Amino acid sequence: MTVDAALVARLLTVQFPEYAGLPLVPVRHGGTDNAIFRLGSDKVIRLPRHSESAVQVDKEAAWLPRIAPHLPLATSVPLAKGLPGDGYPFSWTICPWFEGDLPDPDNLADAPQLARSLAGFVRALQAIDTSGGPSPGAHNFWRGGLLAHRDKPMRTALAAARDMTDTDAAAKAWDADMRTPVWQGLPVWIHGDLHPGNLLLQRGRLHAVLDFGGLGVGDPACDLLAAWYLFSPEVRAIFREALQVDDASWARGRGWALSMAMIALPFYRTTSPSIVAISQRVIDAVLADHKANGLPASG
């Protein structure tokens, strides 16, 4: 749904009058789940655009304050939660604003350092007590669940993207990774969406991890997708070594990266050139990885 500054200003006036006089500026970003507005100099408002992302508001408000103190990086812990009103149907949040830059995979000042820092964040997240944590489900698009849950939308995306990429090779890669043994360990906390748009750098170093809508407790392989979204093969190896990832988990992580990129590719064909470009880059990286490990590149 469309959310404009006038609506946000009305919501603030009624629910948070102490903030109503602050400057309110729309934030350009590559995501589609939330409308985002900068509020003053140090806050940001996130308003879900559809019901699938709206269910994440309460989850983030409940769990991020408990999780954040155990993490080595800044996180978007909600400062306040707004309620539906003035025709807007969902709850929404006010969060801290962080200055910084999104990582550009083609121009990382110190990619090995970024890989180790991100691995440290993932290790810290996985070490947090999971008691009562939400299992994979609709609230996080089943991230952390079985890779096979993504098979149906993956097949649909492969059929829709035949004119956009090498879907024959992608189908072979998907089949190979989906056949990987499932996670046998205890469930751990996952972020669920560690792509470049949710990471923030300051002076080239990882400073904050944003958007915990995919938060849940499950298979940690989902959080390995950053390896193909961000890093070259050489730096990917550093990331893997820092996390001590076994072969099966690494293959499932690669499957997560491929499925997320492939499903996004035709979906955003006409609406987001940036997401299409990122998705194609990830697909190419996954196919090159498979080729290096013996899977045919095409046909």
C-alpha cells in the first residue's frame, strides 16, 4: 500500500505528539516491505506496506530488546510502537537512525575484515538462548526451515525467468543443493535476511545490522546467504572458515542464496532494477560456485 508523509505526520500528531514537529523525510531504499521515513536527526519510522510484513512488527518489538545486548553490532531495536489509525491498518515502529553506507560488493575497502566481522555477528546471534523463540513460519517467510519449502515458488520463478538467466543451470544447482541433508543440530537464532541492503558500514567497517523481520529460531544455513550476496570466492572462504561451516550447511546456505535471488528476479522485473541486478549477480555467483565444484554450468 502507498504510505505518504502526510499520513505519517497525522499518525505522529495523534500518537506521538512529542515528535510531531520534527522534520519528516522519505528514505529512498531498495526494499519493498516497509515505507521508511527519517524523523529528525536520530530516528526513523518503518511502516509495513502489506500484511505479510505487518506481522513482523510485534515480533521485533518483543525480541530485539532481549537479543540486541548480546550482539557486537548496532541493531534497529524499536524505540516505540505505533498503532493503526487514520485509515492505516497496521502497527508500525520508530527506530534509531544510523549514519553509514550500504556495502557495495564491487567496492569493499576491506572485504576480509567485513567477512570476519559479519561472521562474528552470526556467531554471537547463534549463541543466544533460544527459549521461547519463534520457529520458522509465515512471520519470516519460513526462513530457517526446510529448504524444500521453497521448491514450489522456486519452480515458478525458474519458469518465469527463462529469458533473464540460465534457468537450466539454475535448476540443476537448486536440485543439487536441495538434496543436501537437513540440519541435525539444535535450532539457533537467525537474522534471516543478511543481504547488502540490511548491513550498514561506517568508514568501511560493519557498524549495524538492520531489519530483523526474518528473525526466527531454526537452521543457521539461511544466514550464510551473505557469502554469495557480498563476497568473492576468496573472501567467501574466509567467511566460511570464521564460522566453521560443514559441507551440508554450506550447500543449504548456497541453496538459500540461489532461491532468494531467483524468486526475486522475475518478481521485480519491472519494478526494481536494483534488485534485479543484485539477484542476477547472486545467481551468477552460485552457478560459478557449482561449476567449480563439478556441476555443469548449463544445459
